[in-house]
Amino acid sequence: MIKLKCYSALLLTVSINLIGCQTTEIEAPKTTPIYENTAAFTPDILDGDGDGVLDGIDECPGTPPHRVVDAKGCLVELDVGGLEIEFVGFFPSMSSHLPAIYDTEFAKVAEKLNEYPKASAFIFGHVATNEISEGPLETLDFDSLSRNRALIIKNTLVLQHNIDAKRIRTYNCSNKLLFKDTDYINPSFKALELEGFESKQRRATLMASSSVSNLTNLKYEYYIKRYGEYAKHCVKFE
């Protein structure tokens, strides 16, 4: 019974306090303006995915959090400082010997590959149409010249610059990817005193990337544009 009385007294005290809270009215200072925020509930200015672009103009709703978007609310692919380089070397007719004029440029390519040890290198061997029809090639595989041109680039990287051979893939492009007369040709072409349409096709192309490791699985438009034609027309040697 004593406990009950104490409990009743406690309830009475709390009830009195609550009544006091309910009847106490605090008036805001007259100098403090009171705003009513109704805009937050207006449907046409909501930002459902929190990307900073309002739903009414967001063309890519459902953006994952903490991602960079453009003015339309779509994801922006950022350049994270990876490696993308390209080298083109030209050869004398019917030759797979890379001229010494490229030694300095090659050293720079190898230096970059060493800076990015996980980057892959793709080497594409090319031949001119008139080289395919030459007599010596009729007794060999027609692709042997383009293969040797790609391999000379690979061997230079491996033997002279200690690049791991497993990072390098070589391809035969035959005469399927042609330089046009309007295409940019690096200064070495003229330095080698080469001229004419066929001379432009006697080449090997090296492309290195820290983002692309497989030409059969190109995911982004930039890499499809950059490597797509090689993936389509060139056959992998190794």
C-alpha cells in the first residue's frame, strides 16, 4: 500500500507539471521574422537522387550518391590521370627493321610504360598493298611482314627497356587500316625521306593504355572510338 501511495503521488506531480507545460506559451521576439517554408513540398522542384539537378530537368534520374554529374544530371567520366599513348613507326619497303631515328622516341614510350606497370601495350603491324603482292611473300605467310614489324617493336621494349612481355600483345592488321593523304603523319615520315600513299602503310602502331587490357571488351565510347577499328580489322598474333 505504501508503494501505491507513492506511485499515485508521483503521477499527480507529473500531471501537474504537464499541465503547466501545456498552458505555458512562449512568444517569439517581435524582431525575429517568422518564415513559412512551403517550397520544399512543391513537387516540381524536388531532387529525388540528390545530385543537385532538380527532377523536372534531370535526364538521368537515380544517379548514385557522391558522383559528378553534368547540367542534365548525367554522370561525367573523369580523367583520373591514366596512361594513353600512341607511337607510329615507318619502315623501308619490304623491311621489318625499325630505323634508328626512333630510338629517342622509343625511350620515352618505355619510360611511360615503366611509370604505369599495370598498363597494357598493343602493337599493330601493317603492310602496304604492293608489299603483299611482292614475290618473296608468296613463298611465306602473307602476314609475316606485318607480324615481324610488330615483333620488332615488342622485342625492343622487352630486350632494351625491360618491359614485361606479358603486358604486350601483337596484331596483324595487314593492309586493312590505311592512312589517308589527309591524315596527320609524324615528322619521322619525311625525315626518312618517305613519300607516297603506299609508304604510309609500311608501319607499326603501338598504343598503350592503363585502362584497356582487352580489345574484345571495350566498354566506353572513348575507347571504342580509339581502339574499335583495330579490334575489328586486326588479328591477334599472341
